[in-house]
Amino acid sequence: MSIRIQPETRLSVLLDSHPELAPRLMTALPALAGVRSEAMRRGLLEGTTLEQAARLAGLPAPEFVAAIRAWAGEEEDEAACGHGGHVPLPRAPKPEWALRSAPRFRIDADEMLALGIHPAGKVEECGAMLGGGEMVVLTSSFCPSPLIQMMRHAGFEAWTGETAPGRWESCVCRKEDAHGIKGS
């Protein structure tokens, strides 16, 4: 049985349709993996939606659902939304601050997702450790617009752009560093 994966999809329905996702889902949701009682775990799976699981994982729901869809090999409707199930950001040239800032952290989103780990937490963690004139650089095979919007909402400057067909680079720096550089 195949389903369309949505934020309101219950974890039990997801795993009934895609049992191969269980190890990745348990890695993404360590609190759920820690439940030893099979009956209690099943009850949690039946009562929890992907949107609720995203909150449990501390991730934006669109990013979490996009990762689950990618793991399941679900095709996206490119006409309605960007790869990953979200509206892509408008194209913009790389800003001056991204050209001048030094990459302190480099994160490969595809590598992390292949291991069942969502990159949003790592980008947030690295962003908190940035010093003056430093940035986080995330590479991916998709436009991570929800992550970019999340970092902007958290008080960072963030930019993403397609560097080659199917290859994206996203840069994040402290807002005060970006505004201190003319032309940002």
C-alpha cells in the first residue's frame, strides 16, 4: 500500500506503507526509539502525525516531511512546489556578505539525510558558534527554503542559490556581520 506523505500522516500509517523507514525514523526521533514497551510505542505511532513528530524532533514540519518523502523515494510535483515539497525561494545573486565571509562550518545535507539525520539542528548548532565574519555553508541537491526561512526567523542572514543543475549552496551568518558589510 502506497500513501501520499503529508504533515497529517500518522507515523503508524507511514510505517505500514514504508516499513524500511523505521530505522531512520527512530534515529530522527530518539525519544520514540527510547520507548521500550512495544504496546506503548505502537500507541504513540498511531497517535502521532508527522507534523507532531517534527515538533518532537525540534524541526520545522516542512523540512521534516520533505526528508521523510525523500527517504521514501516519493516523487514531488515540481509544478506545484520545489523539490522537498515546498515553494522554492526566488533566485538572488550571492550577497556581498556571503562572498566576504569565511566558511567556518561546511555541512552536506544529502550526506546527513542519507544517515537519517536532518541537517536543520546541525545548521542551528553551528550558527550559534559563529564568530565575526564567519558563516555556515550547507550543500544539498535541493533548495532548502524552509531551513533558510527558519534561520532568518532565528535572527540570521541566510541565502541559498543553485550553483549547478541540481546542486545548491546555502550560506548563513550572524545578522550583525551581514549588515556590517556594505551591499548586503
